[in-house]
Amino acid sequence: MPDRVFVTGIGIISSIGLNIEESASALLESRSGIGSISMLETRYKDEIPVAEVHATSNILKEIAEVNIWSAVSRTALFGIIAAKQALSDANINDINEFRTGLISATTVGGMDRSEKFYREYIKNSSSGRLRDIVTHDCADSTEQIADTLGIKDYISTISTACSSSANSIMFGSRLIENGILDRVLVGGVDSLTIFTINGFNSLMILDRTGCKPFDETRNGLTLGEGAGFLVLESECAVRQSGKRPLCEIGGYGNGCDAYHQTASSPEGDGAFRSMQKAITKANLTPGLIDYINAHGTGTKNNDLSEGRAIKRLCGNEVPLFSSTKSFTGHTLGAAGAIEAVFCVMALNHQWVYPNLNFTQEMTDLGLSPVTVFKSDIRLRYIMSNSFGFGGNNTSLIFSAC
Amino acid sequence: MKKSLIVSSFCSVTKKEVTLNNKVIYKGSGNDFSDLSNDIYTKFSIGYPKFHKMDNLSKLGFLSVELLLSDKNLNLKYPGEEIGVIFMNSASSLDSDRHHQDTLSNRENYFPSPSIFVYTLPNVVIGEICIRHKFYGEGNFFVAEKFNTDFLVSYIEELFECNAIQCCIAGWVEFDGDDFESLVFLIEKPDKTDIGIVNFETDIIRNIYEKLK
Amino acid sequence: MEQVILKLKEEIIAALNLSEMKPEQIDENAPLFIDGLGLDSIDALELTVLLEKKYGLKIKTAEEGKKVLYSVKTMAAFILSGKQG
């Protein structure tokens, strides 16, 4: 009989706040973090809106309590900050009290520093500081977080595009279910870079006015940055500590869309697959899901594909749904975890978040997301979707305890 | 005692040679990867024009799996939803990342290429393989300093244990500038295959990998 | 027009990595997408980049893109009209 998996702590940093409290205020007040580029020197400075964390890397170092001269990427700093918050939220003082692991995820790794180095280096091969590239690798940010927190038992890094940190949560859950670990810190990190802004722009999927998930006039996504972490614990560890968990991991599912490198299949086959797997794993039926925190990037392709998949799954009983990317932008490798944190908050406070920037239903879909903040809804089961390039689709279910 | 999973086929691609189940099926002639991959593509009649659009990491993973499955028809044996693909490497998508970065480096000739950018994520190789073979099961891509066979074996055992998959293609696919190597395995349950090359166990997999050097 | 079409076919083959194709195999009147070469959305974007990079011509909207990129012939006509200013 697999062990049950509980969420006992959460931590977050994104464009809507440097911690849970700030994020909660922004969500309650429908205050988006999307705005102009202020921290990157790019030709698109006044053209492409993004969702930046409103803190320079030096400020982040102060918050993370990291030496101002140390070679730490912005990506890793987000992770250290959010991971520390999650551990504190879970009241964990002795990290080695139980078998504890860290599963993190990222797409850009330390690219924020590497691309600065490269610009100098390409002009003159004797310029640029080597310390700017030692943090490049994806797994470096994970190692930095692990070293800061003293986690030694089990460390891993996942990189599966936009589903990365949802996969971290899934993997962490399995480690506990199978009795390999008692506690796992799971999540993901990513920072804004010129690399990604240009890359997504070349795909012509960046909305010039800020993303409008599920809206008929939607025109693309808005890139964001940040980190989200959750502490998962086994039933035994929870009982021993006497703490009250925030919620339970009810289920999860992952599958491949196998349609195109970056586009989703028109009927949302991959999305349907992962949602159905998660529901089966959770021993539920679609009608029992109270709210779906959608992947909802705001691209023409994803929102239609995901919307159709939701309709296929739920028939006439489509639950309340919204995309919080209208608040935080698309935080890529961190998205799954940041949105998981929002789902845990939603279960605890019985909140449903509005899908900002929505005015017109999609003609091809006929579904409308929630548009005003709701706080009087009885929520028992919440589903969160994260669908990545390469067709890697993951759905998670959070259950109230 | 728990029965091991079985490796019913394995394939390696290095600069030196390509092997299938320990038999050398192609000898490299010191060419770069571009020539090598095109030669393998032609010699083994792969016949998949989209191959030429892939980046180096995807080509390496794709070819390795094509050869791995050359005499098999997994879709007849398992529904697509039951076949998973799990890869690991150390350089992530660094090879394509560099190419993408190059297109951003010349201020006067500033033309980022969308078809390069789509490969700046290591898991896209899994996408390419799944599109070709219609595999719809679980996929994951891990980034680690070295090929951790202990980790890979235990992770995949768990996937089978909890019935997430009934068949798995897994391994190490690494591409970084001039250095590349891949070692991929087809893993099945012992009661699902008559062909058992080796058991899917940490030491066995590690030995196979070390012999590649 | 003929010269432009031939050069364009070679450029398309190079830009889209259609290594197994020769210029004479491409019918300039046939649709580039869905049938014919069976190009996808990423290929469409690459062709947009090609037009800008090699010919200095920008496609401004998706609707314009659909018309210009319909076939090799329509692309050639776009290039020629652009050259005339």
C-alpha cells in the first residue's frame, strides 16, 4: 500500500510578490505582476511586456542571506529564497531529522550570468569573468539550494520545459509513496533572460500587451520568472511531528502528446491523457474536481487545445477554471511549482483566482474562465495543469485534508 | 526475491562506433557528428526527412532509438500509453543553446532562428522519438553531473512497480560540442519478452557504459 | 521571375534542412503547407526569417504571411514587388 503524501510547507517568489503574504495580497486584489522590462538590456525593452521579480540580484542575495560576492545565478537565488520559505513554513529546523531529498527543475539554469559573459567574451576572448559561467548548468541551481539547506540524501534536477516543476512534484511524491524518502523539497526555478525573450519572440508567440488566457483575442504568452517550492512529507513523518498538513497530493499523471515539438495536438490529446491519469490515480471522477488551475499560457494553440481537452474530460460539468499566468506570466521551469503553491493556498483559504485580461469567450470553445476573485467556494479537489514543449504533459491533483 | 527487469535490446553511439547488443554495427571514421549521423541515417535507411531538421542532441537520441528498435515493433506489443521514455545527460541542451546564443550575438545581423530555439530544451529529443513512434506514455529528462546508473535503474523500477508504464526506453544521451555519446536500453518485464540480453541492474548497466570509453 | 524562383528553392532547402530534396523536385505553384512539402508552423517562421534576412522584407501580419507563403511563386512575387519598392 503506497504511503500517503502530504504538503506541509510552501514557498514562492514571483512578479506578484517576494513571499506568500505578498503573493496572497496581489491575488486577492487582482494585481498582475506584468509590466515593462526593467532589468535586462535588450532591444525589446519597450516592446515586450514581462513579469519580472521586482528585486535586483543584489537585493535577492540579501534576502537569501548569500554573500554579495558569491557566484550565484539569479535562478539559484530564487530557488534558495523559495526553498527556505517552504522549510520555515513546514517548521523544519533539523533538515536531517528524516531522510530528506531535493528535486528541483529549471529550463534556463544560470543563463542569466552566462549570457552576460558571452557578450563580453565574443567581442574579446580575454574579457568576461569566468565566475559568470560556472553557474550555467541546470543542476547547478539545485546543488546551490541543496548546499545552502544542507540536503544530502537525494538530489535531482528535471528539465522538461514548462512541465518541469510539476514533474518534480510528481517524482517527489513517488519517492515518498515508495518509502525511499520521508520528506522531499520539490519545486522549480527560472529567471528571465535575453536568450528566452528572443527565442520565444522568434516563435512569434509573445503577446505585445500582456497575455490574455482563454480570450478570443489572445495573442501569445508573457514570460515571467521566479521559483516555487513545496515540502512533501510521508504520513509517518507528519504524525511524528504532530503538524497539521496543508493538503494532500491526491494524484498525478504524465503523458506525451507526440504531435509536434512545440505545438499541442488540436484536440488536446496529451492534455486529456495527463488529466485522466491524474484523476484515475486519485480515485476520482472528473465531476469531483472543484477547480482547475489551467496551463493557460495565452497562446492561440495551447488555450484552444487545453480547453477542448477539459471539455472532453468533463463533458457538461466543466468546473471553475482560470489561468494564473495572467498574474505571474509564464515562469517556464518554475510554473508547475508556482501554480501548485497557488493551488495549496486556494485549498487552505477556499479561494478561486480570477483569470485576468479575459473579456471575450473563444468562439471555437464556448467556455469562460472565472473572472472575479471568489472566496466562498467549497473546494475539495483542485487540478493543476502544466504542459511543456516536447509534448511533455503533467497534471497534479491536490486534495483537502 | 524481486525479479529484475530485462534489457531486451541496447544500443550505443560514440565517435568510435555504433553497437547493438554489444555487436559493432558501424565503425566511425573520425568524422564529425554531422557526417557520422548522415552516414548512419543513409546506411540504415532510416527514411524520416524530419530528421534533418533536428538538432544534434535530438539526432543522436533519435538515431540511437531507431537502431535500438530496428527489428522490433513495440506498437504491436504495447499500447502507446504504456511506453515511457526516460533520458539523462549532463550538458542538457547546451549544444543548441550555444547556436541560439550565436544568432543573438551579432547586433548587425540579428536573426534568431525559431527552428534552433525549439531545441534549447533537452526533453525535445523525447518529443521527437514519441512523435515518430507514437509513444504516449510518461517521459522525463534528468540532468546530472555523470551517468548515475543507480538512479536510473531505481527510478525506472518504480515506474514499472506502480504500473505507470509497461515498457521503457531509457538511457544516457549526451551532446556537448565535439563530445557525444549515447547508450539507450529497451526495458521490459521478464514475462513480456523471450529475448533477455541482460538484467536491468545497476552494476550491469554501469559496466556496459564503462566499456564504451 | 525564373531566376528568383530557382534561387528561392535553393534557399528554402537550405533554411529548412530539406536535405533529401532537390530544387527541381519543388513545384513552385504547389502549396508549401499541408500538402506538397508538408511544412509546419516552425518552417513558416523560418521562411519569414529568410525573407527578412536575405531580402530585407518584413511580413507584418499572420494574414499577410498566409498569402505570401502560400507557394514558392507567391514568395517570389513578394520578393520582386519588394525590390521594386
